[in-house]
Amino acid sequence: MDIAIAYALGSVALVSIVALVGIFFLSLKESSLRKVLTYLVSFAAGALFGDAFFHLLPEAVEKIGFGARLSFGVLGGILFFFIVEKIIHWRHCHFPITKEHTHPFAMMNLIGDVVHNFLDGLIIGASYLVSVPVGIATTAAVILHEIPQEISDFGVLLHGGFSRAKALWYNFMTSLSAFVGAILALVIGVKAGNFEAMIVPIAAGGFIYIAGADLIPELHKEVEAKKSLMQVITIMFGIAVMFALTFLE
């Protein structure tokens, strides 16, 4: 259990550091940033799908079997993430803001980030309760998803009137809520021995929702054949990376 705690907190620390990724893109032109982001989003979608189907769901099936309980857990995760988005009006927009696509509610974006990162921490903590390899795979999927998310959030805050320094700082501070989620998962996991069996299917449903409902629609905005093909390739690469991580288990 001590190893799981150390790995979980270390992983959450890495995820929090990703919140500072915006600093590496300050000098990029918007057109160049869009080219990078479309493939980051594609890769993240593949990684999230791969983690759900190669790591989380197989572990859940092993613990509770492939039945109604598992199905309700996955569907519950999908519905839960949908409700969260509805309540806080949070949108996973992974491309930089433009004149045609503005986000005037920077503070609402910050609230959404707090909830988002809390859930990421909860999922990471629960995955380490299953095993260290599953935790590592889930952390990788979260980080790959967070990179384009944090770049987008950085742009939203700049558009909302924040200075570059404040945008980076607030992005980082909201990421710390992941520690709360991870610690909560670990504490509950100690007291409730079957906690991971309950939360892992929900986490899988959440990853499927994020990849399918948030990331894939963003990718459909690109209609050029060559770039669309590259999106397919990077999605497959993300899935392949998650499959390769199964050999750690």
C-alpha cells in the first residue's frame, strides 16, 4: 500500500507539472500551435481509449466479472462526466481560441479545471489500488490528455484578461486539486477493500466519454484528407502505446 501511495502522489505531481506546459508554446504562432494540437488531441484520444479497453476494463472484469454490475459502472461513468460538464458548463475545447471561437468566462473555466483535475486524481489513485502497472498506464493516458487541455486552458485565461504569468500560475494552482482526488481515493481504498472494483469501471466510462464525446468531435473539425489520415495514424499510435504498456503487467 505504501508503494501505491508513493506512486500515486508522484504521478499526480507529474500531472500537475503538465499544467505549466503553456510556457513552452508562448513563442509559437497560432497556426503552428493548431498543427501541433490536432495531433496531440488525436494521440490523447487513442491513449484514453487504449487505457480504458486494455487496462481498466480487463482489471474490472477480473474483479467483478463481465455482467450488469460492470456495465452499469461504465455507463455510470459516462453519465457522470456528462452531468459534470452540464453543471459547470465546462467544454473540452482543445484548440486555441480564435475570433470565431471565444471563451469569455475564464473564471468558469478555472472552476471546471478544479473539478477536472480532482477527477483525474481520483482515477489515478484508484488505478494504483489495482496495481502499479495499471496506475502507470492510467497516469500516461491522463498526461497525454492533459497536454492539449492545459494549452487550451492557458489560451482561455489569456483571452479572459489574465497576464501570461497569472495564466500559468492559476493553471498550476487548479491542477493541485488532483492531489485531493488521489488522496481521497487512497483513503477510501484503505477503508473499503473493494473500492477500486467500484471506481475502475466508472473511470473507464469517464475515459471513453472524454475521448468519444470531447476529443473525437474536435478532430472532425479537420476535413483535409491528408491531415485526417494523420489523425487516424496518431489515434492508432496512442492505442498502440497503451497496448505496449500491458506488457508491464
